[in-house]
Amino acid sequence: MKKIIILHSDVPPDASEDELDCLRQAATIAEALRKIGYEPVLMPFVLDLAQTIDDIKFQQPHVIFNLVETVAGRGRLIHFAPALLDHLQIPYTGAGTEAIFLTSNKPLAKEIMHKEGIPTPAWFTSGGVLTGALPSDTFIIKASWEHASVGLDENSVVRVTDKKDIIRLMQERKQQLGGECFAEAYIDGREFNIALLASASGVQVLPAAEMLFPGFGPDKLKLLDYRAKWVEGTFEYENTTRTLDIAAEDNELISRLQNIARKCWDLFGLRGYARVDFRVDKDGNPWVLEINANPCLSLEAGFAFAVEKANLQYYEAIERIVKDAHTL
């Protein structure tokens, strides 16, 4: 049996729910790899790079399944893992170092999309630079690097008209958000995501998913924040759902979203798998919120549901990701 290291974030026992999910993904992927004839070895990526290198070399893996989402608890170091694997010249799954860096730096990814004509909501950088046209005075202050909606809650939504106020509010939230942040224009409308999966004939665009907010009243902005994703029992968690049963009247819209997602895949040189998150405004215009080069692969996450909707077995998707492994 060929050995595959499942390289994951170094998650402490008292970690938050989003970080613990990385370990659940690793266990699920290990089971799928056994089913297709591999020997999985779970291994944390520790900041002591010499130790990590020694551990990897000792195992002599055929390929590495890269699940590293944070290093020392920080999303901004996520590209350390593929960079180290490039250095070692070991094949690994998912996007390469450059693509991981560019897509994880959300303002930089938005700048690239904007220049290439891919619609993304207007935003202010921490220095007060505005890119794009503002649809309203409502903004969401987001972490520039952190994933999984870390730090995103109702206090992230602000209504301001003065640039100085936006800069001040971003400075105030930097510590809670784990560092640099930006203010993105809130798009009032529907939320979709499109998952992508490598195949022998090129990237396959999987069925679209729409996020629904059934219990949200008119005074509560529809926002997929941290509680909605991770904190069971909260109003946000219980009133945020996903559907892949898209009405036929939305076929043209979904086709537009899929074409944009495929363009993002090509633009950033993604590999293996990815997900593109969208908002669609009330006039039917799509806006890319984020490109996730390593979306969650747990069985409860949207990627697995999209795989099933595409009439694929979960282990078949994992096998495709392995076959598309990145190597220099």
C-alpha cells in the first residue's frame, strides 16, 4: 500500500470549533484513502520546521494530502505548508504555494479579480483605499487572512459614510480578527457557492448550493458568520441552511456563477478542489465574495453534499484530488 501523509494543522486540545474541524476532516479523509488502497498517516504541521521535515522524511510518503489551514493558530501562515513541500519536492494535494497565498490574502485576491473583470464587492483597505463602486453605506469588516468566518459576527457589520470612521472601526477590530482586516460592501441578496473538483478531462464544476436564512427578519442582515457555521444552539446556526435543489428558473443565473467559478480556477491556477462563494444582488448580478482553495472536506460540509449531488462517491472525489497532486 502506498503511504499518504495527511498533513493537518497543529490543533491544541482546547482549540476552537473551527480548528477542531480540521482533525475531523483528517479522520474522514483517512477512511476514504483506505477504501481506495492507500495507507494514511496523520501528522500535524508544527512551526518547528526542522521537526516537520524530519517527520515527513521518516515516513517517506508517496504523496501528502495537505489539510493545513493554520500554522501556530494563524491563517496568514497557511502557505508555509505548501512552500515547505515544494522545497522537499514532495507531491501534495490541492493548490500550490502561490495560489494558496493569493487566495488566502483576501484583499489581494479581490484586487486580482477586480483587475481581471471578475465582479467582487467594493472594499476599503486598512489604509483607507477604496476599490470599486459602493452600493450602500453598509460594510462588513473582515479578517484579511483568517478562514472559517473567524471573528465575523453582528459587530462586524457597520453603517458609515465617512472614510475616517471606517478606518477607525477597522483599527478597533484588528485584535479580535487576528490582525489585518478590510471593509467590504455588503451585498443585499442571495448567497451561493460553487464547488470545483479536478477530473481527468479538466475541472468539473459541481452542482450549486444556496445558503438560506429562513428565520432572519428584515432587521437582521443575512450573514454566514462564525455562529452560523460553528456554534450549535445559536439562532444563527439553527436558522442557516443549505439547499442544492435549485429551481429551474435560476438555471441561467447558475450557469453564470459556474462560468465565473471556472474563470477563478484558471486565473489563480487552482488544483484538486476549491469553492467560490457568491452574493447575488436584487438585480441578479453576481459578486464573488471569496475563493477558498482548500474548502472543508468533512461529510457535513457543503463540498461533500455537492459531490453527492453530482452522483459521485466521496472516496471517488478524494481519489481525484490525490491524482491531481501538485508537484514542481
